[in-house]
Amino acid sequence: MKRDILFSTTLIAFSAIFYYMARSFPSKDALLPKTALFGMLILSFILLINSIINKKSKDSTSLNLKTFNNSIFKMFLLTVVYLFLLPYMGYFPSTFLLLIFGMKILEIKRALIFKATIGYILLSWIFFVKVLSVPLPIGLFFKKFI
């Protein structure tokens, strides 16, 4: 639990510093960093409070180190494949596959995988395409159809 307290206080400090630095950005450019940093600040405070309230000498979850390392390796490979597919498939199809397979590696329930993936794709489309007007990679495969 001491690691959680140290980690959360470090995240709070970095979030606060970077949020202060983001204040100098133009208002439209500062929207995404400020939102992400504010969210990270809130989640870090929640982690800090949770780790102080649940002060135990050992972690409450038992984690098999071999399974954990295997999951990390699979997620790393998935990220490499995602970065390779991104210019060919575009942002939305490759991100859809990344989320589906990533949550399967992390053993998330099947119903939640679908809901979270569709929700993220819709929210990222609204935020990046509609609100910020950011051009996202279309992909070489889909440029033929546009």
C-alpha cells in the first residue's frame, strides 16, 4: 500500500504541474490536455484516499507473476500490431480491434468488451472529429472508398 500512496502522490504532483503548464496554451489547444490531466488528478486523489483508508501490509489481490508478465507481453505485441495496422486500416477500425483483443487479453467480460469498445469509438469520434475537428488516419484500405 505504500507504493500506492507514493504512486498517487507522484501522479498528483505531475498532473498539477502539467495542468499549470497547459494554462499557457491557446484555449482550443488546451482542451484535451487539461481534460486528461484533470481526470488523472481526480483518479489519483481517489487512489490516494482508497490506499489510505485500506491500509494493509499486503495487497488484497493475489497476482500470479507469470500470468501478469504473459499479459504484459501480449499487450505489448498487440500495441506493436496496432501501430503497424494504423496507417493501413485507419484509426477507428484498428482501435476497434485493439480494444477488443486488449480486453480479451485482460479477461474482461464479453458483454462489457462490446459496450466499452462501441462507447469509446463513439466518444472518440464525437470528441476528435466533431468537437476538435482533428483529422484522424483514414487508412490506405479505406481511402479507395472515399
